[in-house]
Amino acid sequence: MQAKFSSTRDMLDDDGDTTISLYSRASAATRRSEPGHTEHRTPSPAWRPVGLTLLTLCLVLLIGLAVLGFLFFQFYQLSNTQQDTISQKEERLGNLSRQLQSLQAQNRKLAETLQHVAEKLCRELYNKTGGHRCSPCPEKWKWHGDKCYQFYKESRSWQGCEHFCIAENSTMLKISTQEMLEFAMPQSYSEFFYSYWTGLSRNGSDKAWLWMDGSPYSLELFDIIIDVTIPRSRDCVTILNGKAFSKDCRELRRCACERRAALVKPERVL
């Protein structure tokens, strides 16, 4: 009887342990399911390198931005300095350019004054000696006003004289002013009645007298003597002994040419 009781007690003890064990597990499960009881888990070690990498990248970006800002500030200061330097150089260049223009203008005035003095002195020497090495005309040409004149002894037709003067880099004589008239007419005096062709002509008896450059003849300067008793055409003008005559352009007369004088060289005046 006692042995049976012991066996029963053992079975109860076993059941009790089982019951207590089941109760303990249920209690633990209940505690885990309650909202007030939360577990604090530590972060997984695998995320730490990623966080450090991101932090490092952020630091690198911040440092890069700082460096870029510093470089931009330095470049801005350098740009302003260079701009100021360029402005100063441009201002200096402008001042130098104005000074150069002023010196050039003064130089031109001095050159013009020197040229005027040299020409005036050369004319005095030329008129006194009947010729001087300072003359701006070719050798044996006569200097008058701003032109050079040559009265050749060879006789040619009017057209022949035109071609001859062109070959001498000149044109036929033109008398368009009173001063020129007073110079040219005395050149026409000849004891052998050698007259000189001028550049005055016309295309027919009913046409106007014109100089070679197309300018009209002025009646106020001189008269043209026309011999109406001779039936031949007289459409070209010569000068002889201070008078002007209309002659046949095919007749042989001496050539009178003119050309523009060169500048007087100051060094040849001395």
C-alpha cells in the first residue's frame, strides 16, 4: 500500500513538474506578447562600416566645398586685381596715344613751317641767280608758282606737241590766270617769229574753245586773233610776241609744256 502511494506521488511530482514547466513557458510567452515589455536589441555589427563610409564621404564633400569656396575667393580677388591692372594699362596706353598724336601734330606743323621757309628762301635764291640747285623743277625747266615750264625749240604739229608733253610727264601750256598770262606771254617773244602751241583748241569754228582738261577759255584774259581771210580751219591756239593766234593744227610750231613742281628740299637750300 505504501509502495503504491509512493508511485502515485512520483507520478504527481512528474505531472507537477510538467505543469510548472508548461506554466513557465506560457508565462514567458505572455510576457513577450505584452506591449509594455519590449526587448532592446543592439545594432548589427554589419552596418557600422556603411555608416563610417557615409560619414567619411560627407566629411570629404564638406572639405571639397570649403576648398572650392577658397579657390573661388582667390580667383575672384585675382580677377579683380587683373582687371584693375588692365584698366591702368589701358589708361596709360590712352595717355601715350594722345601724347603721340600731339607730338605728330607738332611734327607736322614744324615740317610745314620748315617747308614754307625753305621754299621762300629757295625762290629768293632762284630769282637772284636765275637758277639754283634748290629748284624743285627738272634741269632746264623754269619754276613759276607751283609748276615747272619748258619751252622747247623743236617744232611739231599741235597733236605732236600733245604727245611730246605727255612723254615728258607733263601737259601742254595752260593760261588760266592773269599771273600765268604775265609769265607765259614774255616767253613767246622771238626774233624769228617762232610761236608756241598752247593746250587751247576747239572741234570746229562753231564750237567753244577749251583747254585740254576741259575747262573753258576766258575772254577776259586775252583775245584770240583769227585771220578770216584764210579758208583753212584754225582750231588750235599759239602765242607769239605776247599775243594769241588761231592756227591750223597741222602746222609746225614749238611745244610749250608744264608740270607740277616737286617739294623744295630744305637741305638743298644751304
